[in-house]
Amino acid sequence: MSLSSHQIPTSHIEDYCRACWIEESQVPEYSKIVAWVIEWKQVPVLSFEELQNRLASMERFPNNWKFNVQLQMNYQDYVGLHQERMYQFVFLFKDELEEIWIDIEVLLFLCRFHDAPEWVSIFWDILTIVKDTFTTEVQNIHILYERAIVKILSEHILTWDHWIHTENIHPALEWTIEKKELITQLLSYFDKFDALMISLHEVLSWNSEHFMEKLQWYLDFMKEVFNGNYLPLVNEFIDTIPAWSPLQVIFSQEYMLQIQESIQTNQSGNLFSESDVENDFWVPVYWHWKKTVTHIKSIQVGERYISGYESLFHN
């Protein structure tokens, strides 16, 4: 699709805004901004420091967000913290992933910055359940808008080669839009896996009211991955993992059964205590995930810095 405004029906852009749950009275204003960004007439540029601060301050599952009304967390999560957890968890399996020809440099870069487009976009995070409702016309507009956002990020914000060579930043971020490559489908898997672990963490700390449904949604998503219905390249990738590889612990359906059994027997009715740090609650992969998080010495959340341990056990 061309980026010229006369070739993009205004009605499609307006439908895109409505699909993203923008109130009808605001649709004309949002549509104009989307068109300007696509056509490169309005470029919302942040400094790298501003982007980092925004990601550090952005709550995940906020209780005032239209898709998560009244959803409350015992241990508040943040986008920047989520991305650092993903980075550290994937790094734990760095050697094993490299052995089967995964570009670990690009994957780790995306772990830390895959949510960056949300803070440049006027829509912030568009949830998977919302994207699944997009019509073809709406999806086309979404792809054009996301590509423009990625161009802004790669040309004006993430311009250092500290993570990966600068010429790789734009294609790596653009791959995340449609997720047709194995590396971005793996990224999506690790993204959902982290959300699954956070949901389990909340349920085990007696927050079933707000997170049992979330937990079940992520379990269902993983089930569809293993069935080959979601992230099909990941499903094919799983078949190539050697039986002796440590990767088996995170690419096995066994942990889903363990989670189901755990939540039926391990809801204590209390927040976590010091004694729970080493407790796997009969889900070994949850223990691995917790240990990785507790190794994070310092991460910015809002205007303060906390440790990974504090993020999991200090509410």
C-alpha cells in the first residue's frame, strides 16, 4: 500500500482508531495523527533517555487501562522491568540458542526494546486480543502505522550501535510487526512466557480474582503454540531442540500441566514471604524464572531503582 494520503481511504484509518478502542468523539483527531505519521508529516521524536524513562514508568496491566478495568496487582509490574526480565531469561539460554543458529544478538536487542513502539504510538499497547479482531483493511493501516513508528525509532531514537549494528536496528524492529520470522516468533513466545510467569506469581500470592483469567488465557495461548496454531515457526523449532538441551524446560508442555496442578493446591491466601523465594510451587520453570529475576541488581521503575528481588517480593 502506498503511503500517499489519497491512496489510503480515510474511513480505513478511522476504523483502525475505532478498533483500538478510541472514543468516537476522538476518532477524527487520532485519524489525522495516524495519517500524518504514516506520511512522515508529523514525527513524534523522543530522546533515548525519555524513551527509557517512559518504559520504566509504564505500568503493565494498569487498573485504569480500558482493556484491564479494575485489574490490580499484588506486585506491580512495569514495561521496562518486563523487558529486562526477558533479556535476562533469554540470556540464560544464550549458548543453547546460538548452538541451533539463533541470532542471539538480535533476539536480546528485541527483548529490551520490543515494547518501545508503544511509547511512540498514540495508542500505546494494543493487546493481542484486540489485534485478533482487526479486519484486513484495519490490519493494513496498522502495519503502515507500525512501520512508520519503527522508522522513527531506528532513525531518531535507537541510533547507537551499543546493542547491535545500527543497520540491523530497523529491520529487526520491523520484523516484530508481522512476526513472520522465527526470531520474532521466539520473541513473542518469550514475551507471553514472561506474562504467564507474572500471572502465576500473582495467582500464587492470592490474587486469583484479578489474574486467574489472565493465567488461563496465557496457558491457552501456549497450548495453541504447541498445537501449531499460533507461532508455527516456534512449533517447528521445538522439534529441533535436542532432548538433552536445557531449552526443553521452557519449550515443553509439561510446565503447563504443572501450573494447572500447582494453582489447585498452592494458593496460600497470603502475600509471599522470605521462605517462598526458593519455593518452586511444583513448577520448576517458575523457579528458574524467579532465580533469573532475583539476579537483577537494579532496574528503574518510575523515578526509583529497585532490585529484581524487590520487584517480586515487596509489594
